[in-house]
Amino acid sequence: MDLNSPLYTITGIGSSLTIKLKRLNLNIVGDLIYHFPFRYDDFSKIAPASEAQIGEVVTLRGEIWSIKNIYTRFGKVLTQAIFNDGTTSLQLTWFNQSWLAKQIQVGDKLQISGKLSKYKSKLSIMAPEWERLPMPGMGDVDISGLHTGRLVPVYPETAGLSSKWIRGKIAKILPDMLKKIIDPLPPSIQDNMLPLDQAISQIHLPKTWEQVEKARERLGFDELFFVSLATQRARLNWQKKPLVQEMKIDPVKLESFTQKLPFKLTSAQKRVLNEIITDLKSNRPMNRLIQGEVGSGKTVVAAIAIYLVHLNGLRSLLMAPTEILAFQHYATVSSLLQPFGIKVGIYTGSKKAARDCDVIIGTHALLSLKLATENVGLIIIDEQQRFGVEQRTYLRSRAKLPHFLTMTATPIPRTVALTLYGDLDLSIIDEMPKGRPKIKTYLVPERKRLDSYKFIEKKIREGDQTYIITPLIEESETLISVKAAKIEYQKLQKIFPNLKLGLLHGRMKANDKEEVLKDFRSNQIQILVSTSVVEVGMDIPNATIMVIEGAERFGLAQLHQLRGRIGRGTKTSYCLLYTSDASPERSRGVSSENSRRLKYLETTFDGLKLAELDLKIRGGGEIFGVKQSGRFEFKIASLSDLGLVEKTRQAAEQLLAQDPMLDKYPLIKARLEELASEVMPD
Ligand code: ADP
Ligand code: MG
């Protein structure tokens, strides 16, 4: 057996377990070794029961004096045992594991771990972890216990595969498999971190918390290092690809185009446009990411690029993540480009009018459009984090190497972007168009709700419009979220009987959505009740108020993106945040943790700062939409550790500078092959 052997080569793993393991994405022995614990139970304190305190988590060694099942009136089974460790007797209770009464017998010597408590004046431990003494079959792993009496690793589990089972299997194969692990990192990069085999050993079976830390340091380094290496190498490869057609830029036509825009480009827009022009003129295909806050004006930059490509006789595709957004882009781009005789088409699930067009705007439906491969010089993907890797790269792979432009409003710290998107050139629009008023943002206490409804009504009488965003119930638009939106809509119809309300959610038919949006755009609808689908891209300048219900369910950066839908014109705009946590502190006016977090929105208007606050407060990669994009999965590394992100990127850069083909490092190269498909499948 080695790291590449299928899991059934491990004794005791048959076909039904193989299926369960697959659910955890575990297929070969190496996967199991790389299945890391997500936390540890600290059962390392071993003491006699007589010396332990109530409430303390301890490990005891002793003997079972009695054991039996008790059936409760509610159909539950309790297994109760008397356990004596030579100093004291105590009661052990397990819930709904009736088989334990057979597995454990009177006279058995066990080691148990759990929290000491007092129940009906008896010393007891509820649901203790247990194992037999002495431990059988542990090979040469030097431990006094595996499931008790130590720092016990807790693993991601699935139905029928408990953490205990996983722990047992890993501990059993670990000693042999560690011998087969070869550290791919050269000593210069390893620096003073643990060697790989030791790190893996310690992540599974640490003796101390310090060992856990050291192991995480090394394994986190590897995760980020390889991603950085993969994206940087993809970039080098991409740069080598020849272009189908070099483009010429006509400065006079460009100038007269920008002259005709209803506004002057900001200097950030001009800078990014110039970066794009440099790419278009060069003889290698562009692969660029435009990052710019909501409302910073990415669309117009994209439209200009489309125009320039058109002047070279080539077509462009623009793909958006939702139909709503595709229709909006269609309207915007048409109004900008049609005066120049450019034919703009639309291609979505419900609307297909793309024949003989110079530009086709659409959703992922574009992926199946045959036309989308012909004579295409530029592919643009808006809100790219919403697409999976395959979707993002598929068009490009079919369309024979055109220029490739992706756009995102997700604020990602530069350091992190350079790792995650190291294969792309980064352009940042870091300036908002002039004259945009700050959006006045308030966290509104529940008792002021009626006042804000009065305020909304008054503003609407003056001609303004309002969004009301209903709580995000699950990550994606589920039926539950839709139902919540419908209920809110009905409630609001009673509150505003004289106003025109509309409802928008992700499960509506495209035509209905378009209808609602058209009515909102033309002020036929004054209040738009919507799920957070409007988060993406909507641009209706007359909407000046946004109410967000259940604000605590969103990240700060996400809320910032949501409120970016208002404040698009020159009128003062208002964002009113409500929370649904009716904790007693809140009604007394003392701010809860959530309120404290949300308060940042009242004073901070920098998406990147808010994203960093999110990271500090909530941690994790999902905030950057990393999880969503499925681009890379980090089990250990935290993207909030900017120091580590930077360090790994530099290490990757140095290695590539020294040996671009990685010929001296076959092991690193092999590891990269696995990741390469996540960066660029074509
Ligand atoms: P996003 O970057 O979020 O995609 P959009 O491209 O939708 O932003 O632009 C938001 C709004 O700002 C649009 O109404 C657009 O017409 C307007 N806009 C874009 N650039 C400028 C500018 N330089 N000056 C004034 N308004 C602008
Ligand atoms: Mg946009």
C-alpha cells in the first residue's frame, strides 16, 4: 500500500465504506492522510476522579461495575454505567447508543474522557469518549490512548463515518505512510518550518498545542505556496501563447467616443482603460482582472474595449451571472454602442437574439452558443467570482485565444489577489465618479421602524424610490428565502396601501423579472421588495433608499455591495439596516456584538476596509467569494494572514525565477499538475 493506493486496500474498508468515503472526497490513501482535523478535544488531563473538579474535562482510568439500557417514555434509550477509577464511583450516560450495553461489559477496563458533572447529587459524565485499556493494534504509534487521554483530533465526518472511525483508521496507517512522504520543498524554502512528514504526523496526533501550531504553520504554508506557484506559472504559460490577430487602436475614434459619453471618465477609469489598450496592442492575449467597487464604473470601460475591438473587425462577448444583469448590460451597452452602428445582441435562457451581432451579451447560456466561437476577439466576464472555473475558462478555450477580461466588485486585498489571481494582470478602479454623495447609513433600532416607514413614504412622495432587501436565509436563493420575501411583500403592501410595490426574487421567470425591473426603472414601481439577488450590478439612480432586513446575516463587504445599488445619482441616499436578532440587550438599547459589527457601516465606505474587518471578525475565505468560485480550497491556511500570503508568494516567485520549468523540482511539478486544472483547464 502506498499513498496512491485506493482506499479499499486498507483492511476493513469495503465497498459500502468506499462510497461513504467518497462523499468526503476521499479516494486514495493519500486523501485520508490529508484529511485534517478541524478541531481538537483537549482530553490531555489525566487525573483520579477524587481530585477532579466539577465542570472540568478529565480523563479517567478504571473499571465498569455495571451497565444497562433504560428506555424512556419518549422512545429514547439511555445507556447507564457505573464506573470506578479506584478512588470514586461515577455514573456514565450515553444517549441512543443501545449497542454500547453489549459492547461494554462489567469488568471491562476503560479509559474515558469527558466533562465531570453532578447529576441528581451523583458524580457523572454525559456521553464520555471511551476506549479499552490497553489499546490494541496501535502499531508503533507511541500513544497512551487515541480517542481519550490526549489532544484528540476531530475530523469532518459524514453519515455512517464518525470522527472516531476516521481517527482510528488514520492512526493505524499513519506510521507506514509517513515513511512514504517525501518533502517536495527544498531546504531553502523549508527554512525553519517542520519537515512535511512531521507536520502531517503532528496535525493528526499532536502531543501539545504547540505541535498543532507548528504543523499548521507548515501545512498552511504549503497550501498557499502551491496555489501561488500554480497561478504564477499559469501566467508565464499564458504569456507564451501567440495571439490570433494584433489590434490597432485608432486614437481619434477613441477620443470622439469618449467625448460623446454623458460624463467624463475618472482618472482611475482612464488608467485602467490604458492598461487594457496596452494589452490589446500587444501580441499576446490579455488576461486581466478589473477590480472596482460597486458603482466605480466598470461597465463603461468594458464598453470602450468592445468598441476598440469592433474597430478591428472582431466580435466581443460579455457574460454576466444573472439575467437581470445581462438585460441591464444589454440596455447600457446598446445605448453606448448603437449610435456607432454596432449591433448588440442578447443571449440568455429566455431571450435569444444574437444572430449577426457584433457584441453578444448574455448569461452562462452563452457557453452553449455556437456563434460564440466565431471571430471573437474579446471575452468579458462580469462579476467573475460568481462563475465556476470551468465556466470562466470554457468560452476562452473554444474561442481560439482572444483577449480575456474579467471584472469583479469583490474587494480583495492586493496581496491576496496576487496569490489567488496571480495568473491575471490586476487593474484597480480605486476612485468613484465625482459628485456621488455618501450613502447615509443607519443601524435602526426596532422601535424606530414606524418612523422609518413614514420617512420612506415621504421620500417616495417626493419622487424617490426604495429597495427593501429581505434576509438571506441560505447561501443561495432557496424556496425558503423566496417565501420570506413573499411574506414581507404582503406585509409591506398593508403598510404602504397607497404606494406601488413590486417583488423580485431569483426563482422568478426571466420575463417576469425583466417586467418588474422595467417597471422599477420607469418608476411604475416605487418600492421594490427583493431578495439579495439585487446585490449584483443593478443601476437605477432614482432609487435612493435601501432597507436591509436581517442585516446581521450578511458580511460587511456584502452589505456594502448591496448598498452600492443606491447613491448612484446625485441625490442623498439612505441605507437603513435592521437586525432580526431580538436579543434582550438590543431592546434595552445596549449594542450586541452584531450591532457593533454593523455600526462600522455607518462610518466606513471603503469596501476593502470592510472586507478586511470581515476577515478579522468572522475570518475565512468565503468573504472573498473564494468558496463560491470553488477556485481553491484551503483546509488550513487563512487568507487573513496577509504576512503568510505575502511570504508564500515571494517564495513561489523566487523559485520560478530560478527554475521556470521547475526541472530541478519534479515533486513540486507533480503537485502542481494537480492544481493546474483549477487554474486553467484548457
Ligand atoms: P460597476 O462598476 O458597479 O459595474 P457601473 O458600470 O454599473 O458600475 O456604473 C455605475 C453608474 O455610474 C452607471 O450609472 C454609470 O453610467 C455611471 N458612471 C460610470 N462612470 C462614470 C463617470 N466617470 N462619471 C459619472 N458617472 C459614471
Ligand atoms: Mg457592474
